[in-house]
Amino acid sequence: MLLSLAVLYVYGYRLKQRQAACPFYKVWHGDEEIIQIRLSGVVSIQKGQRKVFGYISSCDEMEQDIWKFHVRLRRHGGILCFRYAAQSLQQLSADGSVLHTYR
């Protein structure tokens, strides 16, 4: 039992470190979509009644407080690119232009 508590403590501590290091773990609202990014790396995208799940496949800090990460969708197999900067989340196209902005 003591070992289980120690494991839970270490796991919780690491999640807090990850949250402090990457501030984009939260719920983001766009015009039509809601994106939820969890500490585990699981991403859910909801548009109306339809919900799609994926996970963060790569994450890089480009500059201080500017993050770029890719989300691989589970059923569709597609990859979405996002950039976090200045308290907003932006979905990027293949050429780097902004498709959607979330707050």
C-alpha cells in the first residue's frame, strides 16, 4: 500500500511538472469547435455532436513560450498541426498559415 501511494505521488508530481512546462493543457474554444488537451497527451476535438480523439505525437518549444505540436487522430489517421503562443492556440495548415484560432 505504501508503494502504491509513492507511485501515485510521483505520477502526480510529474503531471504537475508537465503542466507547468507546457501551458496549453486545457480546454480551448473556437468558433465551431472545442478542443480539450489533457496532461496525458490525449486530445479531443468536438464539433457539434461529433467528437474525434487523438494524441500529441510531437511537441517542440520553438521559442520561449511558443510551442508547436502535432496531433495524430486515432480513427482517421490524419495529423493536425497546432501552435501555442500568447495565450491562444492556432491550427496551422501544411504551409504554416493559420486555419483556426482558439481561446
